[in-house]
Amino acid sequence: MYSAEEEFRPLSWLVLGMLPLLTLAPLQTGNPGENPSQPAPPILFPNQIPGTQKTPQTLGKPKAIAPDQAHSSTSPTASLPKFDLDIHIDPASGSVKVLEKVAWIHPGGAPVNQLIFNAHANFVLPEKQVGAMAKTLEILRMNPADALGVKTSALSLHSLRLMEIQKAPQEANKFTDLPHHFAGSTTTDLVIDLPHPVAPGETVNLELEFTLCLDAKQGRWGQWKEVVYLMQWLPVPAYFHAVHGWQPTPFLPWHQPFCNESGIYNASITLPEGWELACTGTQSDAAINPAHPGWKQIQVRANGPRDFSLATSPRFRILETTAERGENLPPVKVRLAVLPGHEPMGRRMLEHAVTAISSYSRWIGAYPWDEFTLAESYFGWNGNEAGSMVFIDQRVFTLPELAGGFVEYLILHETCHQWWYNAVGTDGFREPFVDEGLATALSHRLLDSIHGREHGMLQLPTGLGWMPNIPRASYRAKGWHTLAKSGGDGPVQQSMEQYGNLAKLFGLAYDKSSKIFDMIADRLGEQAFFEFLRVVQRKYRYRILHMSDIESELNDFTGQDWTPFFDRWLRGPGQCNWAIESVEIIPTHGPRKLLGSKALKDQPVRAVVKLLRTGPTVEDTTLGVRLSGQEGYSLRLPVATDMDWESPDGQAHAHPAGKDRVELVLELPSEPEQISVDPDQIIPDTNLHDNHWRKVPKTRATWLYTGLDESDLTTDNDQLNVTAGPWLYGSSYSNAWYTRTTMLGARAGAYRTQEFSGGIYAAYRTDFRDVVIGADGLVEHWPDPSVQSGFNVEQRVYEFQNGQSNPLRASLFARKVLFPNSSMYLLPFDFLEGYTTYTGNFLPYAREIQAGAQRFNENTVMGLHYRINRLTPYWDPQMGWQFDVAAEGGQTQLETSSGLAKIWSQVAAVTELPDLTPLFALTPRLQDALSPWFGRMARTRLALRAYGGTSAPSRGLFFPLGGSEAFRGYSLAQRQGSTVWVGSAEWRVPVIEHMETDFCDHIAGLRTVQCAFFYDVGDAYAAGHSAGPVAHALGFGLRLDAVLLSFVERATIRLDYAQTIGQDVGPQFWFGITQPF
């Protein structure tokens, strides 16, 4: 069954407290650059300046931790659960047979009369949750059919026997079968009744015999394309808390709700000859048993991992290298099981894993195991940590070489989980932000040390530098910025159930949580932060680390109370926005000169800087000053709204300047190039562009301007981005007021993260066959966090067919987003929008005109449009429905001016055909013969659509009947009317599925080819007359499921051919993006 885990984000914070007093005297202007491995530039703090009283965030010197104190013996390996596993993997029969022997030692607390195991393989997705889970898979750009559809549990428990309960002193009580049942909200808690209570220190020995079904599905357990994968599949004792008792975790398939004890595993694994094994722990050489030809047996031992996972395949190729880990320990053997053709990307992954193991070992303690394994698998997520191994989704291996920055980050992040999840355990269900926040913060810190902060995730080849890149800071912050701007921000300290969805989990548990750990690091200083993490690693090895433990350990480590900090940032709203309100540059000698003049760059100046703090959280920060010719901010000053201080030499002073404001006056040797507040983007801040004094736009020329140039991922999140170049616009959706068609031309546009996008353009429109000039704009989160407001205006300047000369159209709209879409190119799933529109008549002159009908010249209307969309996945629906309704009123210009009222609605639905195989259960031979055909039919889909619109006055030709998304047998010119209706039925048949055909170094690719056979029927009416007999059309279409950068985006490219039946109308050819309904 499918589950998930992902990799993105956070930033870093400011150092408070532990630096010596530094004066501003002649204002040092060294140039350390942006490489974090260099010494930090000087910072002055309020408590270090005479006469200031600002001390709440000052930290004391870290306390030394005695060796015996650091190496706590409360959880030695001797007390860990022990597992003896006999595993027989039979891919041909689709099963894994297991004999599992478990010795559980009561770790302390009240006696227990039950054992509770996490048996996550017993999970079956409830039917009522299929739609929601399909939407989650859509975010991952997966076809739901590849991961859903399992109706029965994969786990079949045959027997559960008590071998003995060992007491101290030794005393055995032998029993056999034990009563047991599955419980919990996801029926994954295996509850085992014991014959009598078990006290602390006593050992319970159990034996479980079970079979796991290897369903042909992508996910945590199953098989796909000759790869068997088993993650979090083994029934293991739940975490037992000394006070709260058993803490089983439900199985929530959209992330990692796991909280496992460490264990000692000894496994004997039998699998077919020729199959390679990647697994937790250290393998012995394979042994062939002559008595069982065709099979081999491998012994595996693993000391202390949180789970026992494996992948095996006859297609695997094994690559190996080693990584140093220091502390006089032997190198770690690093292995990768990779599928054929993916070895080049695999070798890069091995290099990144070596870097991660060596770096994290140096920073926070040696990697604890002798081997580390990466395995290519099919489970839909990017990466997933396991016991001494990491699973990487097959699609990551098919990323283009230019996406190497993402692959590097992914491997660094997932490898870091070997310290946070595996060596030190966390509660992934109740506190997912602990391990994800630490892994995100540390992996980005490592990337900072390798590449610097100004790092693009794409490694563009020579000659392609004009293409949009993905700034790492934008990639890291996108989830939280979107969440916060949309009004969905909140405390980090929440459980998976409280997060409720991936958007909140990513935004809070990854992005925002990691920034909190960065803030801690910068308060302590990097080396002290690493020492603190080393202490935690030593003390909590083989234990479960909670956020309350981190808070307590920080108190002990620093000798200070961190409760206020955690109240503000972890348990509170945690959002603080600093902005530069104004900067005044005054020459200190002679007359004032023009700002930016050469004279100012060569003489001392006084800078008067006014800052404003907004947001629910109060937090001090830093002001950075960059002088001419420097990189980075060589001068850094403390900032707090209640500051009142002066430097000893009098060259800088600060004082309050009203509510939540502070003014700083600086004597500088020359005019600064830039002044920024929170220059390293440490604080969670939703308005980064106002952190800078000089708001210089980032300008870029491109050879191909597309929607990718206007996205949060591909633009800098702290400045305005301006782009210009040849433009290709693909019409991927229709608006209620009018449809913007596919256009080819030139565009100049501007974009600011989560605030504004817009531009001006000149282009050829394919549907109208004309040339227009136009402008558009979209303001996000205004006037409400969930509202988008925008406009569009287009003026025809040339036409290639007979129509109205030089018409103009313009629209202004506001859209209330009710259910956002994860797509980069489509409208939200659910919304309510209001609009006002003026439009000339861009339609060609109708070929068939009803008696008394009149062509309109212009319309001015106001309207409302409501949509609810449950078609899933959005690029090629396999299930669901969509409903639209719109109404508008205003003025129209026919032969005379008249009032206008219009209403239209559409309903569409898609469903897979049923599998008819069970109907022939009474005739097994016939059932077997027909089963393959019925199975293929069940993978086809039927799509239905009903559309209708009407208007008054009835003589006006306001609706075209034809079009690529209406009656496809007609062009826009064939029939028009005041009332139209269209019905459609389309049978979509996959011809080639699960393709791995890529182009241009995997930048684009195909995954499915479908044929579509369709029937359209409809008519148009005006002035009480039909335009002709009801029109019927048959057609054939080709549907290409295309991917961008392996899994970044997906879209269906649509090619349709339609022929109207019984009329002298030629065939129509249509091209579009997405299915027509």
C-alpha cells in the first residue's frame, strides 16, 4: 500500500549572546563572502553595548557535559527488542512468508498485560478515503491506479504463539496460542493479550507466522516491474512510554507516522537465484542450497536500526564505495542497488551519500553502522529513510542531469535521517517536525558550506543559462510562504492528524520547523550547535527524542531558560516581519550630493535607517550593511524595537522610533551598496522583498518565455523578477468571461513571490487566427488571503479571417479560492469568482444564421462563476466529476443597445469501466479465458459531459456551438446562438502504459499513450429558431501523458480529429492541453 515522504526547505537565523564585544571603530569592511565555512562577520548585540538593557535572548556559556553523563546507559543495546526472522520471498507467487521470533524486554513503568505491535501492513484504505488519497497522489504526480485499488489487507497472520515469559530470576511460563486482535483507527494496532502481567525487566518471547501479499502496486510494500520492496512492513512492538504506556501509531498513508524502538535483527532471507538484495544491516555471502535449486539464502545482521527494510530485483546492479566517518572507526561501506541504465545518476548519488556521511559524522557524531545502502524502488515519493538504508524513487533516477542540485539535496536530506529517525528515534506521528526539521536544516547547512547560499538547484548547461533556474532559497521556503500568505500558517508543534494534509505538513514540519532549528544554531553559534547535537546523539541513541527533550537539553546545555523561545516559535504563531521603511544617506562633509554619485562612494556618509517590525511574534534581528565592491554584509548590527544604545566610539547608535519601530544612525566610510534587515533570511518572514533598502529588480532575457518563468520556484523570493523574450502561451483552461487561446509572440513580465504576476505582450492567437496586443496581471491574496484578483485586456491589430475589425476585450475579476490546485498551470479545483467584462465580438462571422438572429458588436457585463472539481488526477482524470455554473448580466449592442442576461452550466464525469470477471465465477474456464480482456477493459475510462447555455435577448448570437472543448465537429464560425447545448461521450483507451520514454536528457517524457473515441451532439438556437438539424459528430483523438523533469509537472497533450455526420462540413482538427472535460 502506498505511503509517502518528501524533501524540501528552510533557512537560518542570527547569533545572539556568545560573541565578544566588537566596536564599530573605523567600521571594518572585510569581505568574507557568503561561504559559511569562513568566519562570521562582526555583530554587535544590545547587551554588549554600554547603557543597554536588552538581555532576554542572551545565552550563557554552554555547560560542559561529563562523559559519563553524555553516554547515558538507560537504553543499552542489551535491553532492545530482538528479532529472529526467517523470510522467504517468492515474487512469482506474489508472496513473502515470514517466521518472526521476537524477544521484548519491558523497559520500565507499570506492569503490562498486553503487548501492542505496529502492524502497518494490515492497513487497507477505506473506500471513503480513496478520493482524498488520489488527490495526495496527484500532488506527487502519480496515477492513482498505480498505487490504489487494494481491497484486502496484505498481511495474513497465521499464528501468534507465546514461547515463554522470562522473569528475573529465571522462571519460564510456556504457553502456545495467544488471543489477539487488530485495533486502532486504522486497524493496524496488533493487540496481544498475555496470560498474566509482565513487570519491568521481564522478557516476553513471541513467535509470529504470517504471509505478506506482494500486490502489483507502488507503495511501501509490493512489487512493480520486477522490483520487490518492503518498508515498514514487519510487525514490531510499538513504542512503550514509562508513564503513558503503549504508544502505537496509526498508518496514515500520506506521510511517515512511525515511532519505532531500535532493535537487534538477525534475518535469514531466501530469494530466487539471480535476484540482488538491498536491505537493512550487513549481509553475508549468498549460499546456494542444493536441495532447493533455483533459490539462495542470505544471512543479515543489524544492530539497533528502527526497522528492517529491503528491496530485491533481478534487474539490480550493485555499485559500491566507502565513506570516512572519523573517530578511528573503519570506513562505511556505501552500496547502491540501481536499475539498468541509471548507473550514471547512481554514481552521483553515491558521491553525495559519501559527502553526507563524512560531513554529518564530523559535525554531530560518527555514523553508527558499518554499511549504508541506497535502493532504487517504485513507491511514488522522492526519498524515504529506513534502517541504515534509503529508498529512492525510480523517477528521481530519470531526472535530467541539469536537476543535479535537487538530487544532491535529496540524498543529503535522506542520509541525515540516519541520525534523526534511525540512530535517535522520533515520533513521526505526534511530532513529525522533529526529524524533518533537523534533517532539512542540516542538509541545507551542508549545501551552504559546499555551494554558498546563492545556489541554483538546476545545473544549466553552457548556452542554456537563459532558462529559468530554481533558487534554493525559493525552493526551501515555497511551502511555508504559500501557506502563510494563504492564511494557513500556525504553530509548528502539531501531530500529523492536526496538520491534516501535505501542504501544511510541508510548510510547517519541514520549512518552518527547520528555520526554528536554524535560529537555535545561530543563537548558539555553529560549533556550539554541533556540540549540542553531539550531546543529544550520545544521550538519546536507541531512544525516542521528543521536542520537550530538546527544550530541556537546551536549558541544561546553555544554563538558560528556552521556554519563551519555544512558546513563541514552536507553540505560538511564530511569524515576525521586519522591513526597511526608509534610508537617508547624508554626506558628513560638504554639500549634499546626488545619491549614487561617484563622489558619495569616495567620502564618509551618515546613514539614517528606519525599520518597522510587524507580525504576531516579537524577535530581534540583525541589520546588514554592504559597502561598495563587497560580497555579503561585512557590517552587522543588532536590531530590537526597544533598543536605545550607542557604540563606544559614537559611530553608531539606535533608539526607538515609535510603536514597533527603531531608527539606527551609522557613520560609514562611503555610501553603501545595500542595507538589509535580516540579511541571511533567518526569521520566518513572508515579505522578504521589503527587507532591502534598494529594491533592484532581477532582470533576465530568455529565448523562450513560458509559464515556468512566472512561478514561486523559478524566481527569487526577495525581489521583483522581470523577464522578457519570445513567448509561448498554452491555453490550459477556460475562463467564464472569455477564453484566452494558445498564443505565440513576445512578452515582458514581472513576478513577485505570492504577490503579483503580470506583463504586456504581442502575439498570434491560434483559435481566432489574429494578432493582438495585450496586458494581464494577477494579484495574490488580495483583498483577502484566499482571494486572487486580476485583469486582462486584448486589442486585435490584425486578422486572417473574416470578422469584426480591431475589437477590444477586457476583464477584471476576483476569485475566492476554496480548494487550491497543486498544478503549475491550472485554475484552483474549487472557487467562486466575480467578474466584469467588456468585449467586442472576436468570433468569426457565423456561416449558418437563424432567421431574425443578430450578431452582437460589444457586451458589457458583470457575472459570477462557481466551480467544484473532483476530477483526479488533474492531467488525465481516472475518476471524479466537475460542475460549473455561471450567470451574468449587463448591456449588449446589437442593432440597438439592449439589456443582456446569460447563464450556462456544465457537468462532467469520468469513471473506469467495471471489471466483469467476477460475473463468470460459476464458469471458471470461461472466466480464466475472459479475465485478461476484462482486465484491460477495466483500465479504460468513460467520460461524459453535458453543457448548456442560454441568454436574453434571444436574437443575439452570444454562444458559439463549435470549438475544441464544445462541439468538436464545428469550428467557431459554423453555428452560433443565444441558446446552445452539447452532449459528449468519450471512451479513453490506454494503448501504451508505464512508458519511460524521455527526451532532451529527461527534461520531458511520455508515460502513457491513449486513444479516445468520442461522440458529440448539440445544437444552437436564436430568435426561436434552430440553426439547423441537431448536429452529430464522431471523432478520434490521441492523448499523450507528458511529464516535465520526471515528476515536477504532468499534462495531457490532446490531438483530436472530428467529423460532423450528414452535413457538408469538413473535418476539424484540434490541439489542446488537458482533456476536454
